[in-house]
Amino acid sequence: MDLSPLTALLMEPELCYGNGSCVRTVYPVTVRAILYLTLGSAVVLTVLGNLFVIVAIAHFKQLHTPTNYLTLSLAVSDLLLGVLVMFPSMIQSIETCWYFGDILCKLFNSSDILLCTASILNLSFISMDRYYAVCQPLLYPRKITVHTAVIMIVVTWCVSAVVGFGIIFLKLNILGIEEFYYNNVACEGGCFVFQSGVSSTVSSILSFYIPGVIMLGIYLKIYMVAQRQVRTIGLQNTSSSKVDKHQRKATKTLAIIMGVFLSFWTPFFICNIIDPFIGYSVPPTLFNALGWLGFLNSTFNPLVYAFFYSWFRKAFQIIVSGRIFRSDMSGTKLFAE
């Protein structure tokens, strides 16, 4: 069948390395330039935005709280995603081949799984922190301490590392379908996570659906308790009501962060869980696009902080102006306590 000149121009089949390697799609220079500019901007925004969050929380003493340490851990996972996953993925998405070798491919895929898992575990622990802050305010100072937050962070990264590296390096993702994978799917120049039905179902349920449902339940409970507190406190202008208002605002912001995460990643995980059961018929281009939608969650998080947190905007101004290098700036009051 004859292709139109435009279609032929956009889809010129080539091979990544020669006979037996993956098929490469060569995009026109203009298309590649636009893609590099767009995806590259997302990478830069992700790295710089989360770097500002990390520097602000680490530098300013007023931000040294259990909640913010958990937020710091989330920002670290987003920053690493930008560097270790989004940047190589940008090159692979545009060049449509993987040119960095098998070991780096495994590290790339492991990092992808690790950092996605770390994000959802960070958000899960943040939801627990918010539950105690709003629903059990008297127990909160004893239950959620800096020591507790550090334990949560260590658990998050250890579990995520085991999941991310275990699935890829132990080849659990193709367990039981090795012959099919190596005969029909694997090719030189390709780098993607191919999963069996069991692997996609178990990993998606454990790493995304169960934590997601639990978080939604926790925030629903928090919302109901917060509404009851608002009715009880009324318009009292007491220090207690001010603290409650501060906690509710922090909870609202972090709930939005969670909602953004679930919204951005749910389409990918829906496709991920059904793809093996429909004969792997989800187009690779769609999978790639949904993966990038999930990645953009890490770009979006600092924008949420900037919109809802006055302390972030003030810290940003101090960092950008260079005043952060003054010896007395770490004690700056970013918000009224």
C-alpha cells in the first residue's frame, strides 16, 4: 500500500544497529527539535523545582519538621526521577533506540520502578502524618517525631530499592514467559519493562492500587474530622484554632499532591495491568505517552508548593537572590507560627 509523502516522512523505518536489532523511527529534524525542547524543558523544570524544595527544607531551620522531612524525601525521589529516568527516557523517546548498553538499561528500568514506588510510599507515610496531625492532634507530637520520620524514610527507600532492583535484575517481570520474551519481544536497541500477566498484576496492585486506596481512605477520614473541627471551633480566634488552621492548610496541600500523583499515574497503571491480558496490544507509543504523563507529576509537585505555600515562595526568593549564602539566613522566619 502506498503511503502519503507526509506519512513516509514521519515514519521512516530503520534498524537501531543492523540485522536483528529493533526498528527505529526517524523523525524529521523539526519534530525532533520540538520534542527535545518540550521534553527537555520538563526535565529542567523537574530538576530545578525539586532542587529548590530540597534546599529550602534542608537550609531553613523553621522547616525542620517531620512533615517537611517526608516532603523532602518525596522531592528527592522527584529530583532523581528527572535526572535518572526522564533525561534518558527523553533521548530514547525521540531517537526510538537505546544506545547506552544492557547494564545501563537495567539500571534505568530499575530506577524507574524504584522511584515510582518511593513516591507512593512517601505519599503513604505523609498521609499517616496528616492523619495524626488532624485526627489525633494530642498524640501527634509523641507519635510523629523526627526519629519516626527518619524511620519512615529509611523504610521507603529500602523497600523501593528491593522492589526496583529485584524485579529487573532477578527477571521477575518475565518469570514464566522467558521463551516468548526472548523469541518475540527482545531486540538489540530496545529498553523497556516487559511484564507477564502475573508480574503486571501483582506489582501494580502492591505498588500502586493498594497504597492508593489506603491513602484515599485516610484523606477521606481526615476530611470528615476536619469538617467536624471547623464546626466545633467556629470563628474562635485562639492560638489553638490558628494551629488547627495551619495543619488543615498543610493537609489540603499534601492531599492535592496525592491527588495529582494518582491522577497522573492511574492511566499508565490501568494500561499496565490490562496489557498482558489483551495480547500486549496497547501501542508502545501510547505506553510511552502515559509514562511521560506520570513523569510530569514530578514536574508538577513544586508548582503546587509554590501555589499553596507562602514559605516556599519566600524561600525561593531568598535562594534566587543569593541571600541564602548569608550566615544568618538559616534562622529566617518563613511563616508565622
